[in-house]
Amino acid sequence: MSETKSEKKKVKAPGLREVSGGLKAGKKAPKTPGVRKKPSKARESRGAMYDEKRIVIMTKLALYDKRHGVQDRKSNEFFRHDYIYKKNMWTRLCSALGAIGILAIYWANKLLVVKVDILEVDFRQEALNAGIFVIAVMAIYTLIGTASAARQYAKVQERLKAYFNMLAALDRIKPERKRSPEEASNLYYEGDFARKRSNSTLV
Amino acid sequence: MYKQFEGSLGFLIRFMIGVSIFTAISGIGKGLPVFDPFFKPPLELPILLLLGVLYVVLPRSLSFGVMIVDIGIQLSSHLEIAVIVCLFLMCILFFYARLAPKESILILAALAAYYLKIPYLVPLLAGLYMSITSLIPIAIGIFVWNFIPVVAQLMDTVPTAGLDFLNMPESFAILLPQVFRAIAANQNWVFHSFIFAMVLLVVYGISRMSIDYSKDIAVALGALLVILSFVIAQMLTGIEEDLAALSMFTVISAIIAEVVRFFDVVLDYSKAEKVEFEDENNYYFVKVVPKVIMSRRSKGNRKVREEEEEQESALN
């Protein structure tokens, strides 16, 4: 014999406690222990798609990679001393060439305009003066280059430190991942001694 | 739309700047007959385009080197002057432009601004956006601009030995004293450099103060200082300046500086970027648009802003 609708309504699912007197209008049903509230669709979709904090950190990391990453990693391959030495090598060479150019104009003026007799020139003294001038120019530009390269290297190290701090922060934020029922059931290997775990298949 | 095509637009803009620079250089003098086929049709346009591409592709120091070689070729009809000019420019490259490639662009900017009769724009913009050390490239640009007519005059008046290397010492002997005399006689560039330095310092100092509208006040005071300084310089030293034209072009420079500042603050296109990355689940296409810079007096988000600024400044 087929059941009527009113008879069907009376059948209750096992595990659910019936509240005496039924629910009054406007009141929420009391919480049953072991029953978890189903998350809303919006939260569920957000948790599945992305984590805002992770995106912000990953965006900042990507921006750094785009702007400075390649150059900073190349610079970081060197120790500070080697980096400064490499940068100063070209600075010294170019400043030496510039000093030689200035000496060329000085000597052109001396020989062609002032018309100093070339036989009366003390070559040793003039060579010494020229050498001192070139070395002085190289020394000044080495100091300038050292200060500039040291500042650049310090900035590179600062940026890399901030980058790795952000990577660590990213690692601490683990993404929420939906697990299949088989994975979830394999997670717990210990017995539920405190009887707090809910294994209800209805929830 | 600019951000969408940023890469290709940036290449195109730099290419056009390079072509403009080399077009300007190709008109400064007369080269040896050997080089004529390369700077006259039909090879003129391909050579200019190639030089424009080189300007984009090469690092700044090397592109300055290419400009120096081009200048030397353009002045090669008077070899002695070409040698002296190239030596001078190489000294600028070796002693300054190599160490500060970004700021050395102000040398070209100063020359372009002088050509367009708005040189007062350079210290205003340099004070707003660059550091105090941009005094040096501005002074170099002023010096070079003041000596372009001297070089042109020397090319017309001083005889050249041409390719006769045996007689070249004699023409050097005539040329060198005239060059040194011209440097000693022409003091205008010293006054201009001093005035522009003062304007740059004032604009730099005021624009970094913690007051509302600091940048607008800096531009206005900078423009006023330009006019006052030239008036005082004219009274004290007797340098000749058309004050009406000076005032008009200073006001135009201030307006242009304000327009540049307005677009920089409101739209901040230079800092908007697109980045792409992926994790194990998703691909991310993120457009990063920084917020408009707030007035420094607003207290509401100070702590949050300070933390974010520390983080951002470390990564930047």
C-alpha cells in the first residue's frame, strides 16, 4: 500500500533529535552536536578559486621579478668586494682614457701654441707628472665608483631580502584544497578517543 | 590603452627620439666628401633609421659613443675642430655619463629645451623628479649649447689643413688659443648654470616638504625665481636677456611642468603594470594600478601606509 504524504512526513532521518513542542516561528533550530553548518556558496567558491592574501604577495613578487629580478640575481652572484671590483674596472679604464685625452690637449697646447722646444723637455719629469695626474684621476674615480657600486649592491641585497621574506610569508599561507572523501578518510589514523569526530555520512 | 601596448609604444617612442637626435646631429656641419654618400639620399633615410634602432638597442653609454662618432663625422670637413670636439665629448662620456647614465639624459634634454626656447623647464622638472646631482648634466648641457655657435664660427674663420697631416700642427696652433679665448670670454653659461642650480635646489626642497600642494608651490616659486634671478643678473653683470620673452617662456615652462605633474599624479601610468603568474591551480593575470598619492597630512591610514611603503620601497 502506498504511503500518503502525511505518513511520509513523519519518517525522520536517524541521528536527528526531535525538539519537544516543535519549532516556534522565527526561532532557529538548536545546534546538534557533530553537525557542521554547510558553507555558503560564495565562501565555498572563494575558497576554491583564490586566496586574496596569496594573490597580493604573489603580485608583489611578480612585480619585483619583472623590474629588478634578473639584474639583482646577476649582481647577487658576486660577493660585495668582487662586484665593486668588476664595476670599478671599467670606471678606472674610462677615467684613465679621459685623463690621457686631457693630457693630449695639454701637450698639444704646450708644443704647438707655446712652442716649447722638444729637446729641452725633461721627459722623465713630464712622464712622472703625467703618471701622477692619471693615477690621481683614476683614484678619485675609483672612490666615486666604489661609493656608487657599494650603494647599488646594498640596494640589491635589501630587495632580495624583502623578496625572500615575502616568499616565506607566501609559504606560510597554504591554499585551501578540497579533498576527496577517500583522501579525507585516509587523513586520520588514530582512534577518536575523545569522541569528538563526526563520521556522520549525512553531514 | 598605453599600458596594453606599452612594450611596442616604448620602443617606438625611443626610436623616434633616436631618429630626432641623429637628424639634428646630421645638420650641424659638413663632413668629408668620403662620407657624403651615407648622409645624402638614397642612403640617408636607411642610415638614420639604423642609427635610431642602435639608440634603442644599445646601452646608454654606447649610444652616446655612437652620437660622438656621428658628430665627429659631421664635423670632419674641419678635422682639427672635429678632434677637439670629440675629445671633449669623450671626456664628458668617460667622466660623467658612464657613472650616471640616467641623469646624463638631461644633457640632451637641456639642448632640446634650449632649441625649443624653453630651457627653464629643465630645472623645474629635474627638481620635481630627479635628485640634486642633476645640476651637473644641466650645467654640461648649458655649456654645450653656448659653445655650438662658437664652434660654428671657428669652422668658418679658422683655416683647416684638411687631410694634410704634415700641416695639421700649424692649424692646431691657430685653433687652440682661439678655443681657450672663447671659453674664457663667454661667461653667460656660468650665470645660466648658477641660476638653474638655484632653481633646481628650491624646487627640489619645496616639492619634498610635507605641505599640501608642495609640488605646485615648488613649480610656481621656481618660475618666479628664474625671472627674478635673470633681472638681478642683468642689473649686476650686464648680461643681455630679453626680459619679456624670458617671462613668457618661463610661464610656458611652468605650465608644461604643471601639466606633466598633473598627469603623473592623477593617472600614474608610469607605475601601472601587468604581471602574469601561476600556481598549482590557476593562472593569474593581474593588472596593478597604484593608488593616487594622498596628501601627507591625512592621518587615517598612516600606520598602514607606513608599513606598505616600507615593504614597497624595499622591493622597489
